[in-house]
Amino acid sequence: QGQGDYRILHEADLRDHLAGLPDLTARLGGDPAAWDITEVGDGNLNLVFIVKGTSGGVAVKQALPYVRLVGESWPLPLSRAHYEYLALSRQAELAPGLVPALLHHDETLALTVMELLEPHIIMRKGLVAGTQYPGFAGDITTFMARTLFFTSDLALSAAEKKEGIAAFAGNHALCKITEDLIFTDPYRIAEQNRWTAPYLDALAVSLRDDMELHVAVSRLKLKFMASPEALLHGDLHTGSIMVTASQTRVIDPEFAFYGPMGFDVGAVIANLLMAYFASAGHERAPGERAAFEAWVLETIEQVWIGFARKFLELWRTAGTGDAYPVSLFAGPQGATRLEAERQTYMQRLFTEVVGFAAAKTIRRIFGLAHNIDFELIEDAKTRAISEARAVRLARAMMVETGTFRTIGDVTGAARKLR
Ligand code: ADP
Ligand code: MG
Ligand code: MG
Ligand code: MG
């Protein structure tokens, strides 16, 4: 079978395809003709079907040869399904229980069958509704600390690390989407840009004229392009996380590649910051969501603090990679110096997290892909107020990054703007 055998599986084809896979028919149960198949994809790129039989269900994701959000005029390689599968496999080893189980992958059809997450919902929807997820910070920090640490030079040999980079280097079309849509287009005139007009018109113009911002975002872009530190998820927003009251599952790693760790951590923090600023637009009575908003800010703090603690602990106990050779840090003096260096490393990473979080925020307000946190605020003026607050903080985080020394500086600034 070659690439030529790819076809988009509509419901009937999908039913036939799955019916030919014994492991899946056993899991689903009942007559394939009676399986319930529904397309549920709400993402920007792919088709996702939920298939249910008499004894169980599965989720089926198929890549399209183009961007679903835009259409056939914007082609996108099917190989992203391969990279998603590869990343999901790696994440399942490194962060067991935090990603859906993989059940089947068909390279030619660019199709992956995985565990049906039920009754999980997309976290972003829960955040819009004002739901708190007390276990989230603990879970996402375990996911990020383990996937990032164990794919870095702190844990791997130089050879293993470079093999890892090579395995994902072909996913450059997905990287290019990030390079254009996050790091470039919001700062220039681009056909796909949109924002809450007319309220944010002036802010959109000021972004295009702001050379300090252009320098800052270009530095971040270069960091994204040229720093293969670890295997990133690459699209770790709250629409790529499914939750229940007590469980967290990370989905949709099709943007995976070796890049700067701060990009993933910054994505989580940016999306929580946007949930915080959007919250004001969702309240029906003043102060109604105060407890939720306090939880969001506390969670932002816990995401950084918990990530840093877990990452450092892994470095201390499993830092067997070729970077920082043990033989160079022998004795008590070496141990002390290495520990100080670890703190310096985390401070540098924090600075990058702050910058990437800012870039991830601005693109959701002026770029192509917006999010429901803001979009579901019906009144445009109310929405613009929330968005403008987020942009004000993001601009400061990007241009005056050094003034944010701790995560408390970020949440403190957010609280002031609310
Ligand atoms: P895209 O790459 O197009 O964004 P996603 O992988 O994010 O696709 O999936 C789109 C939607 O499909 C998700 O928002 C979620 O609602 C649903 N979905 C995806 N994977 C699963 C799963 N394993 N179980 C249940 N629902 C899922
Ligand atoms: Mg998605
Ligand atoms: Mg997406
Ligand atoms: Mg996706």
C-alpha cells in the first residue's frame, strides 16, 4: 500500500474498516452494523469519530490532507498522523495514565484508534462554565516534567537525543503553522487575522507598529525554531486536555517536535490566564465567579511551582544524560555548584515560559484561531474588555519579561488588571 491508497473514511467505510480489526470488534461488541458512529471533531485540523458498540467505545482520529478549519485551499501533510501516533506512544511510556491508550494505527489512512475518554470533557469548556479541577495542576505538571525531562539531554545520551530529534524533524509543516500563526501573523497585516472590531482596532494597529514587541516575538520565534531541547507536545492548550472532576488526559500531540520546553509550559499558563480574563465576561452577577477565578490564579502558580519542583527532582535523581557530566561535579563542592546551576537553569526556563505564554495569548486575540473562552462572551464590548486586559499583560510579559521574576509576579499583575 502506498500513499495513493489514502481515502477519507466516511461513516460506512469506517464501519467496514473497524469491523476488519478483531481487537476492536471485541472491544466494541455487537454487530458492526449496529455500532453508533458520530463525527465529533471540534478541532481545527482533523476528523474525529466516536464509535460505540454494545460493550464499549473508541475514538477514531483521521488526518485530512488539508486544514479542516480553512478547507482544501490549505493543504497539510497526512504525515502529522504519524507524528501524533509517535508522540502519543512516547508520552504513554513517560507519563502513564495521562494520555488515551492507543489501540490501532494505520499509516496509509493517517488514522489512529484510541481509548474513548468518557465522561471526560474538553477542559476549556469546563473553564468557561466556571468549573474547578483540583487535580489538574498535579497531573499536568507530572505530564510536562516527565515528558520534557526524559526527552532532554539531561536524561538521554547524545546519540539517543539526536535520534529523537531526527524522528520528529519531518513534522516541519506543523511547526510552520506555529511559526506563522503564533509568532508572525498577529504582528502584521495578514488575511486570516481577526479581532473584536471595532473595539480592538486601535490595539491591532499598535501591535503592528510596536518594534519592541516585534523584536521580542522574533526572539521567541527563533527560540522555537532553533532550540531542540526536548520532545514537545506542541499544542498544549486547554482544548487539548480532557478532564473529569478527578482525571486529566492530554490529547492531540500532532504538533510534536523537539523544541524549547518553555513553549509547552507557557501554553498551559497562557490558556489559564485567558480563562481568568475571560471569566469576567461569563459572570451573570458581579463576583459570582470569584472563587473560580482565585482557583485559576492559584493553579497558574501551582503549574509553574509544581513543574519546577518535579523537573528538578528528576534532574537530581535521574540526571544521567550527557549534558552536565557527573565526573565534572564530583565531591561536595561539585554538588553545591551543580545545584546552583540547576536553579539558574530553571530561572532561564521561567523567563522563556513567560515569553511563550505571552505569544500564545496574543495569537488567540488577533490571529486566525480564537478560543471559546473569549468567543462565547456574546457581547462584543464585554469580550473586548477581557481580551484587552489579556493583551496588556501579554505585552508586558513579552517586552518586559525580566520584571517577572516569579510566577507570583505574573498572577499578581493579572489580578491587578481584573
Ligand atoms: P484536532 O487535531 O482536529 O484538534 P483533536 O484530537 O483535538 O483534533 O480532537 C477533536 C475533538 O475530538 C476533541 O476536542 C474531543 O472533543 C474529541 N476527542 C478527541 N480524542 C478523543 C478521545 N480519545 N475520547 C473522546 N473524545 C475525543
Ligand atoms: Mg485539537
Ligand atoms: Mg487545535
Ligand atoms: Mg490537533
